[in-house]
Amino acid sequence: MKHWYSEWKNFFFLWFGQSISQLGSRMTAFALVLWSYERARTVTSVAVLALCSYLPEMIFTFLGGSVADRASRKAVMFLSDLTAALATLALLLVMRAGMLQLWHLYAINLLVGMTNAFQSPASNAALSQIVPPRHYARASGMQSFSAAVNTLACPALSSAVMAFGGLEWVLLIDLTSFLVGAGMLLALVRIPRAAQTEQTARGGTLDGLRFLRRERPALLRLILFFTFVNLLASMSGNGLMPAMILARTGGDELAVGTVSSCIGVGTLMGSVLATAMPRPRRPLRLVFFSCAVSFLLCDCLWALGRGVEIWAFAALAGNLPLPLLNANLTTLLRASVPMDRQGRVFAAQGSLQFCSIPLGYLMGGLLSDHLAEPFMRAGGPAAKALVPLVGSGAGSGMALLFLLVGVLGAAACFAQIDRRAYASLEG
């Protein structure tokens, strides 16, 4: 018992404190979306809000990774969270003065996005220091579990608090959650400073990318493959799913809510599985197999389904394997990269792997509006041949896009299993 506690205590206190803090942050983010839409009544205002969060993280993440490797990772995490909390406090003071405007929200999201660029690589690298390597996958599973719980709880909690006390109460809860997370980090978590070599001490902000290219080319190929996977997934996935269901059900918002909830439930179940299961002998095979199954069960069933029951099952079953994928992919990265470079490598991975998501959202919308939907509406011979698969009428073009993405994504993942290009990662 004592041995178990000594191995897990630092991670548990860090995980629990950060989970509470992240719940408060997500509640605020959701509340700001509601507030901005209520004031501006435009989808563009919500999109700009999301962009303001995403862009600074992408721009500053290489710098954040370099700082995480050179400075105390505990200090980087605390200062990042403190900056975000001060931004929330400033928002609260502006609101109480009756001066809150939409541009204030954009400015706050820009600042919070920048702090995430420092907090994320520092947190990922710190986990590698405080968890024994044999428990990496379980620790990643616990992180996926808390993220799934927050995803499920955040909209309901935020909406309830907004109805009860308005945006001001949400901001107060966010500040309280920061105090809990920061207090546990400072008082209960010990994160040793990573030893520095002369080479890593001199390394620049792009050192993580150079390290992958020169010393871990197999890992770089794996990251680039998942850049392609994220492009495919964001072309359909959660971005296009609400529009397709609304089109096929005549605007049934309850159906969208049901399917969205099943996404969270599937992720939650997969997180429990990733935490409980033993470390696989061939983690890469599990990574690619999980990804392929997700494409087949989620995208293809969303395309072929004609009712909420099928769509909800697809959402649950298709998202259940994803925590297994993420936990084992992260474990491979932790095991393949020296401790003193992990901040920069995690930053490089984040930039490369997720830079394709905005492009995927844009491509999915354009292909749906200007190609797939008009193609099915035209009712030509090819479209009529596809009707037994994806149906007809509004939403059938989006269903066709889901089907193509599901088949292509699954085929690409199955093709990667047992490729020699990745052999060194499991060697």
C-alpha cells in the first residue's frame, strides 16, 4: 500500500487539482460562448471567440515547450494558471463595472490561449517525471477520464449557474477552482527539475522539431500520420454531425443533444478501460486498430444510419476506442524522448498533429455545401446509386462525406499496422 501511494501521490494530487481547475475554465469558456451569442446573435462572434483561443496556442507552443524544458515545470504550470486566473478576475471586474463588451472576451481568450501554450507542454512533460514508465498509459487514461467527465458536466453546470446567477457566478466558480488547483500544485505536488545537458540548454524553440527529424524519424512519421487523421476526422466528425442530424430530422435539437451526450459517454467508458487495462505488448497495433474502428463505427454508421438510435450508438461505440489510442500514443512519445527534451517535443507534436484541424473544418464545410449536397440533390445516375447507402434529401450529401471519410480513414489506419517504418518505436 505504501509503495503504491509513493508511486502515485504526486500524479494524483496534480491530476485531481488540475481536473478541478479545468472544470472551472471550461465552464467559463462555455458561458462566454452563451453570453457572446446572446449579445451579438451571430455565429461569427462564437467562431471568432474560438479562434482567439486556438491561434495563440498554435503560435506560442514552440516557445512554451522550450521554456518548459529550461525552467521549473511546476513554476511554468503555476504561472500559466495564475495568468489565466488574473484574466478571469479582470473580466469579472469589468463586468461588475457594467463595461463588459464583446472585444473584452476576445482579448481574454487570446491571453488564455497563450497561457495554454506554456501550460500544456509543461504539464505533459511533468507527468513523465512523476509517474513510473509502466504506468504511463494508466495515467493518460485517468487524464482522458477527467476530460470526459468535464465535457459531460460542463454544459449542464455552466447553463445552470448562468440561469441562477449569471456570468458573474461562473467566473467566481472559475476563480475558486483555480485556488483549489494551484493550492494542491504548490503544497502537495513535487516535480523535480529535469537535468539539462549542454546541448539541450542551448536548444532553441524549434529544437523539438529538429530532434524528431534527426533522432526520432519514426516518431515524426507517426505524428505526421495523425496530422492526416485529424484532417480527415475534422472534415466530418463533431463539426459536421450536428448539421447532418438537424438536416435529416427537420431540425430536432434533442436528437443532436442525445448524440452529443453519447460522445461523452463513449469517451468516459474508453477512459475507464484505458486506465484499467494492462500495458499492451504491441501498443502501436492497438493505436492504429483503435483509430480504424473509430472511423468505421462512428463515421460510417453516422452515414448509413437513419435514426437517433443508430447515430447515438455510433457516437458511443466510435468514441470508446479513442482514449486507448491517445493513452498509448502518448506513452510511446514519453518512452521515446529524453526527459530534458519532452517539453519541446510535446510542443512540436501539438503543433504538427493539430494544425490540420482548422483546415479540416473549412474543407468539410465547403465540400458539404458546394459539392456533396448539390451532387445528391441533382439526382444523377451516380447519386441514385448511392441512395440505398446514404438516403436522399437534405443531409444525404453530408452523409456521403461521412461515409467517404470513414472508409478512407479506416483503410489508412489498417495499412499502417505492422509497417516496418515504426518498428524502432516498439523495439
